[in-house]
Amino acid sequence: MHDDVAPDSARGRGVTDVRRRTLWWRAALLVRAAPLAGALLAGAAVLMAACGGGSGSGLSTALDDSSEDDHVSISDSLPDAPDFPGGHTWFNVGEPLTLEELRGKVVLLDFWTSGCINCQHIIPDLKRLEDEYGDALVVIGVHSGKYDREQDDASVQQAILRFGLEHPVVNDPDFIIWSSYSVNAWPTLVLIDPAGKIVGGRAGEGIYGEFQPVIDKLVADFDAQDLIDRTPIAIDLEAAAVTSAVLSYPAAVFADEAGDRLFIADAGRNRVLIADLSGALVDVIGSGERGLEDGIFAEASLNEPQGLALSADGSTLYIADTRNHAVRAADLETREITTIAGTGVRAYRAPATSAAGVDTELASPWGLLLRGSTLYMAMAGTHQIWTLDLETGTVSAFAGSGAEGIADGPLAVATLAQPSGMATDGTTLYWVDPESSSVRRLPLDGGGDVSTLVGTGLFDFGDADGEGLAAQLEHPAGIAYANGLLYVADTYNHKLRTVDPATLNVVTVAGGDGAGFHDGELGASLLSEPLGMSVAGNLVYFADRNNHVVRTLDTASSAVATLQLTNLSVIAESNQDRPLTVALAGQTVAPDATELRIRFTSPAGFHLNSLAPSELALSSSNTPALQPEEDIVTWATDEETVEVVVPVNVETGEAILAAEGSVYYCRTGDEALCLIANLQIALPVTVDAAAIERVIALDYELSAPAVSQ
């Protein structure tokens, strides 16, 4: 469960104890199977009081043994599920859904908020249930955002894209749907049967094992009564219209000034890119496939990597492989990846002292910081900081009780809140706790207490400079140290701020009112959810997540600039984005047609990219009717439009001309965002003796990117 419960002032009701939070509705599942009933109710009596890594409670249901058969009964005594009110924004569907039109399907509501690590943890369970039950089950995400910035439609859309959600999502910014179901914690799951009745619900993680038996029973019994509707709902994915940037939701950077290298955690593509500090790409770590495979860079797999750290000799890059709950080591000389901590399974408790790293479960490791042979790991999923001894390969808990909060004090007693980015001045460990919107610190040697520089509570956040506890941040996720100051990525405020560790003075140095994409000095620059940061010289490099770029802040002038990535051929073969399928209007040409004219036009404010040659593979479904004389066409230009002419041979008949490949183009101006359009274009061609047109024209206008403008 996330953040224990929403406070009374924000949600309009109080919750007095753990059990009451768990059993928060009166619902019924009429099942005769006693073992299942016992398991469900036994788990319902215990629920962790905070988002401290626990798996939550058992599925809360009520049982009725009065049924005369083994089927789930359709009873008017069960509470009706409240339908979705109008006026809400829906995603991944063309039209808003209603529970009435979903009759005949099992419906699973997922109440979530995008910054909640525990909400993120259950996504694989939801996907597993969707895959298992197909069109008999509909998962609907109800996004009831904790933070005001999370409640914006644009922010919800970015979260859907970032997490790869393919089920319907409704934005519930005013907690109307949340309140109608008496929800009071993130994440919470509510199960509705095919008759539109509430079956039960559960707050917390580890949902598959609790919900799968109940869904299985519902589907089987309603199916036996011919009451399951397997007609697919009309899905209209947000991702279908997104143009691909070179980076996809970059999460972190590490600047190696001595080696002139910049490491970029390209989380959305499950890889780490290596460039020089000017942006020229030199290598790729990871195949781009989602997975936990060790091996050479081109074959090994990662899963949304976040924090990075580099060995003192520059030969090994350490990677927080967050969704794999693992830490990986990339040997930059042999070009091989090895797992050095984590098993791929999410941990729910701290390890025993000096436990073997490769045998120990981790919980969404986020930020990394290396000092000597000790690798500090921000363990977001258990609200703690752990250490990995690189000499012995053992892990230990370092700070945090495991409960979520903002209590200062001794290392084992203090409470943290989803620790993320980390930094140091050589003696003090600093980090940001996004879920308490705070900046915290403790001595690196562990000889003192945890203390808070900025932040006051789990639900205290805002957008204000000031001194110490008078200043307010909103879900900060990145931090770096330079020139006696802490540079903080104030993520949901779309700003960079400095914090003076001596005076606790907080000052905005980049970003404006709201999200955007604009370079310039303070007052002109606009950012969109900045994250991980690293310093080289007078530049702070940072990942600007929702703009899909790396940017720099000049510490002297506070000027923000976008780093243009070049030498894109390094990543061309490893790009794993799904292609956009385009069906063009059919054309009719004469039998003496001799040319195929291919024309690509960039959107307003963009131009084609000569630094990354674009390529299309041409083929025909019916070679007697249409045969291009070239199988591959390429071009490299910085113009806004390109035209390529290919000789063709035609005969009377019909064919589909297919053009598949990647087209590279960039934004014009200082904010040099570069994009990749992966395309599968189909052009129907008819060769008719009555036609007079002698040129086949394949014209395509590239799309503007889905980033902040």
C-alpha cells in the first residue's frame, strides 16, 4: 500500500486502524469452496500500515454457503458497482466506458497514482491476469493522483506511455470515482463480477495470487451459465500515435569528466547509451529487449534501468536495473553485463546483514552512489538505503526502518519515503525522497543520524523557494552536488533548484511555470519532469524525462541547453520500437509507368537528419504487376523534405507496395530533439490500361513528437 492512507483533509474521511483500512466495503463472493474462502479471509485481517514494501492484505470478500450448486450466484443482495460518472478523461479507448456496457465481463479496477512505486510494482501482475483471461476480463486503471501535477491529463498520458499500459485508464483528479468506492490507499484493486456486482477488493501488492483464483471461479461459473461476453472492447492505444525520439523517458545520467563519457539510462528502451560529453554516441549497453539476461552488450537485457555509478578506474559501470529488482555490472572493456545483486524477485524486507548479493531479493533499486568499495543503493521499494560491498559481494541495510515516512533519527529508526537520487560531498550522503517531497542526509560512514533539509510530511508539497522547511518541492527525484550546493531535480514542478547544505536556502535555477521544452537562461527555460543528474565541469547534465532528451545546466549562468545526440548509427540496429503501420490511399497507373517517387516531409519546425541515414526496404506483394528495381533506398539530408526516385517495372494487375524502415529527423533550433519514425507503409497500386498516370507517388508527412512544447 502506498503512503498509508490519504489524509482526512484531502479525502474527507478518517481511518482509525489497520483492519478498518483493509475491510473498507461490504461485498460478497458466493463461493462454496471453503479452502479458498479461508485463504481470502485469513489474509484480510492484516495490512501493513504504510507503503513499506509489504505485500498488503488478502482479498476482502464475504462468503455465502446457502448456494445450492457450485456456481457463483447472481444475487441482488450483492452491492451494485457504482458506474463511472461523466466528465472524466479516458485513455486507450475511443469512447468513455460504462459498467452497463461491460456486463458479461469481469472488471478489475486498479486505483493508482503514477509516482507510487507500489502501484508500479503491480503492473506485471495486471498484465499477467489480462493475458490469462483475455476478453473475459477488463482491467481499468483509475488514476487518482496524489500530487496536483499528477492529476493533469497530460501527466496521466505520459505515465501510460512510460509504463506501457494497454488497458483503459480514466483520470479521476477530483477523487470522485475513488470516493464512490470508498478507497483510501494506493494501490487498491476492486473486483466486479459480470453482473455488475462488487465482489471484493484489496489494497497493496502481490495481487496475482489473491485475485487469480477468484477471477478463475467467476469466469468458469458465469461461463457455465452462458453469461460471459468475450467480445473485445475497442482499444485505441495512446502509444499508437507516438513518434519515437532517440531516447525514451531517460531516467538518469552519469558524467565521467576524466574519461569524456556520458552514460544515459534510456529507461523506456531498456538500455544504457554511452556518448562523449558533447553527445556523440559510441556504444549501447543492452539489446533493448526487456529481460534479465547476462552476457555481451548486444545480447544482455535490462528492464527500465535508472541509477548509474562508475568504478574509480572507469572500467565498470554499475546499473540500477529497477524493474528487474537487480543491480548489474557492465564491464566496459570486455563489453559484458553481469548481475551482482538481486534475483529478479521483489523483496519485501531488509536482508540479513552481509547477505550474498546474488541470492538476495532487492526492491526497485533506484539511485546508486559508489564510494571506495561500497555501493550505496536507494531501495525505493522498501523505503531504505542498502549497501553492496563490491569486495565481498554482500548486501546490508544501511538506513531506514522500512516504514514510509519522514522521521529523522538513528539510521535504523528513521523513516524514508521512496528514496531515489543520491549525491555526496565526500563525507555526507544526500538523497531525495519523492514521496515526502524532501531532501535528506546522513554521514557516509553511518556514524550519525538521518536529518531533513527540505520537506515536512508525506502529503506536504508545493512550489516555493525559501529557507529549509519553509521551502516546498513536489516529488523530487534527482540530485547532484557541485560547488558547495546541491542541485535538485524538482520533478513534478518541472524545475531545477539548488539547496545550500549550510544555510538550507532553496533557490530555483531552471524551469518555469508548468511543463515545456525551451532552452535559455532562468526565466526562459522550460522542462518536463527532470530526473537523474550528474556534474562535469561547470555543467549539470540531467535527464528531461517527458521531453525524451538530455539537457545541461550551466552552473555559472543558469542557462539550459539541449544536448544533441549524434552518430545515431550506433543505435540504429538496436532500436526496438514497434513500427507505425500506415495504409496510404490506392493509386492507379498506366502499364508504361516507370517511376516510383518517394517523398518524405518533416513537420513544421523540424528537418531531416543527415547524421543518421534513413533507410526503407521496398517490396511488392505481386512482382509481375509491380517490381521496384531497388530493394533498399537511403538518404541523408538536413532539408525539410526529401524526394527519391526509384525505377519500377509494371504490368496490368494489382499489388501492394510495402516500404518498411526508419526515418530520422530533428527539431530545428536550440532544442535539438531528434526523432525516429519506424514505419511500415502499404500503398495499393493498380496497373490499368485505361490509366494515364505514369508515376507511382509514395508521399508521407512525418508527425510532430508527443513531447512538451
